[in-house]
Amino acid sequence: MAELYAIFDICPQADKHELARRQYKKIVRYLSSEADRSESVRSLLLAGNLNLALCYLKLDQHQRARDACDAALSLVPDHIKALYRRGLVCLLSALAHQGPNL
């Protein structure tokens, strides 16, 4: 498990959001396939989905960000960061649909 925690040190910095997205997606896919859903695996899966949502937000992929937030909320329904990011996705999606008429 220590090596999986080290993977989460991928810091989505400027111009590296796509790389971080690919890494987090691999992590989430791997952890989702694990038959063992221990607390540590669930915790890593939650963090992976939240970080994936942040990457999607930075890449303006709002629907995918919402899906990642929903996946996180399926693990912990009242997780405040997941709720915040999903709300942010909804706000940004609404603003994007309004276009330049703000």
C-alpha cells in the first residue's frame, strides 16, 4: 500500500493536468478492480476520484469531473470535498452554457 500512497504525490501542476489525469485514471481503474475493498483501498479510491475530478475541472471536462465526484460520493455520501467539487462542476457548467452573455 505504501507505493500506492506515493503515487498520490502526483501534483497536478500547470501544464501537467493531462498527465496527472492519466495517472489518476489508471489508479482508480486498478483500485476499482480490487476484490479487497478494505478501508485503505476505499480511502485511496476516494482520493483518486477526487484528484481525478480536479484534473477534469482544470481541463474543462465538466461531465467527467461530475462523474468522478459521483464515484467519490458513492463511497462516502456526505464527503464535503466531493460535494464541493460537484457543486463547482455544476456552477462552471452553467456558466459555460451561458457563454459571453454573463
